[in-house]
Amino acid sequence: MQVTRDFSHYVKAAGPGLQHIDLAVEGVHCAGCMAKIERGLSAMPDVTLARVNLTNRRVALEWKEGTLDPISFIDRLAELGYKAYPFETASAEATEVEESRFLLRCLGVAAFATMNVMMLSIPVWSGNVSDMLPEQRDFFHWLSALIALPAAAYAGQPFFRSAWRALSNKTTNMDVPISIGVILALGMSVVETIHHAEHAYFDAAIMLLTFLLVGRFLDQNMRRRTRAVAGNLAALKAETAAKFVRPDEVSQVPVGAIHPGDIVLLRPGERCAVDGTVIEGRSEIDQSLITGETLYVTAEQGTPVYAGSMNVSGTLRVRVSAASEATLLAEITRLLDNALQARSRYMRLADRASRLYAPVVHAAALLTVLGWVFWGASWHDAIVTGVAVLIITCPCALGLAIPTVQTVASGAMFKSGVLLNSGDAIERLAEADHVIFDKTGTLTLPDLEVVNASGIPADIFKLAGQLALSSHHPVAAAVALAAGAKSPILSAVEEAGQGVRATVDGVEIRLGRPSFCGAEHLVMDAELDPEASVVAFSKGAERFVISVRQGLRPDAKAVIAALQARKIGVEILSGDREAAVTAAARALGIVEWRAGVTPADKIARIEELKARGMKVLMVGDGMNDAPSLAAAHVSMSPISAAHLSQATADLVFLGKPLAPVVVAIDFSRKALHLMRQNLWLAIGYNFLAVPIAISGIVTPLIAAAAMSGSSILVMLNALRARNAARRI
């Protein structure tokens, strides 16, 4: 029976005449893998895009519609040595978790074996210069073999499997010389032990695996913290909508069956599935996805609504302007996908370095063996020298040069209230020379506060707080919190889009819009904060205006000054209204700002700054900020941000202060300096060690010790990243 594979379900439209699919790929560990996959797939006819995301091991593919079967991409990846399958969030997450656990198990086995083999090697080293009997030395060698061989067979699997896949497809990668060096060292050690030689190199092989696994685990663990966040938007997409099929009849239909011009019904508590305009009804909607504003927007005839918005109270009729993949929510998803594929300069350098590493190391080891044989050495001695070259050139120091600094710096940054969400965030943050802030929830605190409570009689304010407890509106919640209200007025009635009312001791009280409370004249006469929202309270003939706003973060002005002192440009891009953004910019001393911007506007501004050669740090919290966070050179979000923004941002800071933004920049600049130092230390080590290994002076054991010493040196240097931040 012939079994066919049909993956057309996973194919999406990517534009006029184009199709798209995302594939999850196993075994992608380095920049060399990325380059090989992209070159191999791009060479296929009619492929217009092949882009690898190393963070989540996904390949994004686009091709001309109707020309290729998705199966051909999976088969091509198999030819390149990689197993691939259509990407699904749940399965990808489970695979990542299992891989991390497997690496940790390998590391544990290798570390345990290293400690035991090293303990057995100490008496052998001392015995070779004293009076140890050959039988005793052989016993210790065989005991070491008994520990090292099964441990290496298990712990070396991440390298052996990767190397085998590469070799079986007639290619090489960085794991090939590592695997050859370990296997040769173990094989030579067994041969030496059988022939009662003084030296065996079990300790060198297992020590090498331990240090390499440390680097690989650190690297993999950091990548796991960043996920494919565009998929998270799926939770906001309603799959169906109530469409009017007749003037008095609605039918629940799939979003794909809705077209511009149709009319849909949006009931309280439902998430909007389309973009459109309200033609009938009145309600309040949560549009924080679009504007970043936490305050609800009054929806009435003529008000635009967007897919992903939540209808809070009343029932609305909406005329559809866009549905399915044409909505603003879908646009945000596409912007996010495109921005996440950006490459850093360091990644491009790694691409070139990784392509050179394997052939250079293989050539050096092979020429060493042949050279020694040519000069009269035995094959045994020549191979031992070649193994020493393979081990001493192991990229352990190079591999740890960056992750160790990242680990130390990220620990120090965590103590200062900053969490890393991306493996190379430190490098990119250190280069930032221009900061773009969102306003609402970023420069301001996420919670609303009452700013004029002292000007309202205590008994009146307490009563307003009790009435506020009967409403779900965020402004009412702020009033209730400020008044310290504990018990609501149970007889209260909420009127959608207006406010809440009740009767207490025969007197009607109201809390809500000024027009609802008959307090319009108070609003017109009062000199109110332009950033504040106004809610009115009435008790019989008495009228009061309560001013509620999101206050600036307590240290925002000092942080802006500190950034400017470091010669870093600062500006505000906000979807909020102009008066509010103007007031915030003046209070903070920021000259450059723009209000009422859309996600696409923010992307355009970032691209404009990039074209000028600037490295942009984007700091935002709203879901509408997600594409610009991803498009910027580096990005940060407060812990109070929407989950999508937190996942997209490279760094997340904790608490109310804004100071972690400056602290993170200081730490990252110090860390980048140490990364460069470590790279030069690793290069210098190879420059000195490789000629010595080729000369035959060192054994594989000494080579492993030298390699370990270089690794320890870069790790000790990395510890200096713990103290870097200056006081604001």
C-alpha cells in the first residue's frame, strides 16, 4: 500500500501569487547550519524566500503558487541532514523542552564521569614519575575506560548525531571535528591501554565533552526563552462571527465566509473577528491591541472597530471593512513575522566563521599527521599528534566566550530588575544609540490614579467609591481603590457607555460621564490635566468632577536625563492623543515626539532611523508595540506589558521604576567589551597553541588541559561583568 503525505493544510497565502509554510527543523545548532539550510532551499526553483530563525529552529518558506509541493522542502532538508516537519506551537514547545532535558542529562553524565576519571588519573600521573607498577597503571587505565567509554557514548550523542547527519549527506559542520577528536582520543586510549603504554587519554576525551556540553546547554537554554510569538496572536482571533443573513436573522459563520460590506452582530463579552465600523448600538470596547490605551473606548455609530478588540458592554451592529487575513490584527502578525527574521552583524560574522572552522581544523589535523609521517614518525605518533591538534583547536573557549559573559551579565541584570528574553540581546543593546519610548504603560505607570481626591469632601468621595465598586470600568476601579471602598451598593444599575447609578436614602447618586451626571459645566470651567480622564459624580443637586490619570513613572525624568547624558537620543512614539503625549514630553524634557501613530507608523520610523545608521532601542508595552519591538535593533518591555510584547521584547524590566533601562544599557556595554576581550583571548590561545600542538610537544591530555585552561580564562574574565552599572 502506498502512503502519501499531504501538508497542504499548513500552506498559507503570502501575497499575490505566493504561498508560505513554516517548518520546524531539528538539529539546527549554529550559524553554519542556518547558512547551509538557506542556501540549499533558496537554490530550489521558484523559491522566493528561505529564512531560518535560529532561536526557535523554524524555517519560513515562500514560493510561487502552484509550482512546488511542501513535501519537496522536507525532502530537501533531509538531503541536507536535517529532519523537518510542519510547525505547530504545541509540538515545537514539547520538542524544545525534551531537548533541554536531554542536554542536561548528557551534561550530568559527562561531569560525573570527568570527576571520577580525573581522580583515577591523579595516581597514574604521579606513578609515572615514581614507583607505580605497570600492572597497577593498567588497572587504573582499564577502570578509567570502564567509566569513560559508556559515559562518552551517552553524553556525546548531541555531537555524534549531528556529525553523522552531516557526514551521511556529504557535508561537514562544527560537530564533525569535535566527534572525530573525541572518538580518536578514546580509540587511541584503548589501544594504548591494551599495549600497556604509560599514557591514556580517557580524561582528555570526557573532559572535552563536559566543557562542550556546558556551552551547548547554556546556548540552548537561552534560546528556549525566546519563542515564536506571532503564533500567540491566534488566541485573539475569533474563528467565527454572527453574520446578518437577513435583516432580522443572524447566522454563526466562519470568518472566511465574511466579506467587506457584510454586517455582523457583536455582543457583550465577544471578541471582534473583523475590522469594520459601528452602524448601530452603543458600547465600550477594549482597543488596547491597537492604541495601547488601557481605557475603554466608547463605540457608537461611526466608530471604527478592529479584529481582536473586546466588546465590553452593549450590543453593536458592525459593517465589515476587512476580514480574515486582511484585518489589522493579521497585519500586526505579518509585521511581527517579518521583523523577527532580522539578522544582526554578529550573526553574519558567525555565518562566515562557521563555514571556515570545520575544513580548517580537518585540514590542519590531516596535514599534521601526514607531515609527521613524511618526516619519519610512526603512524602511531603521528595520529597522537593529530588528535592533539583536533583537541587543542576545539572551539570550547570560542564557544564559551559569549555565553559565559551573557550568563554573568544576565544574573547581575536580574538583580537590578532586568530579565533577558533573547540570547544576543546584550550585544545589540550595547550598540543602541537612540531610544524610542511608547508613552502609555511605559513612561507612565500601568495603573490609574485619582489626582484630585483631596479637593473632594471625604464623605462624598467615600460614597463615590462604593458606587464605583458596582462598575467594571477601569476608571471606576481607580476611584474605588483611591476611596478605599470595601462594599458596593447592591442596588446600583450600570448603563452601557454612560455610568452607574443608584438610590441611597431616597437620593439618586451617579458616577460616570459628565453628561450622565449633569456636570458638563464643571468640566468646561475646570483647568484639567490634559493627560487626565474625567469622571463625574452627582448626589442630588451636588456635582463633582474626579480627575483620573496614569502618572509618569517616578524616576522617568531622571532616566531620560541619564540617557541624554550618555549621548543617546530619546523620542516618544505613541498611539495616544496629542494633548497627552505633548504633556508627557514636556514634563520629561523630550523634544522629539509623535502622537496617534499606528503599528505600521512605528515600523516606518524605526526603518527611517536605521537608514541613518542608528541602532534603535524600542521600549513599549502594548500589544500594538509588538511589531516595532521586533523590528528595532533591540527592545524592552515592562513586566506589566501585554504577554505578546513581553515575548517579543529582548529584555523585560520589573517594578515601577524606569531605571532598569539605563542599568541594562550600562551592563550590556560592559558585557560587550568583555565579549570582545574573550574572543581575542580565544583567538590568541589558538594562535599560540596550534603551532605547539602541530610540533608534537603536547599530548592529547595536555591539549585537553590547555583547552580547558583557555575556557577557564574566558569564564574568569566574564565574572567582571557583575559590576558595570553607574548610578543614575
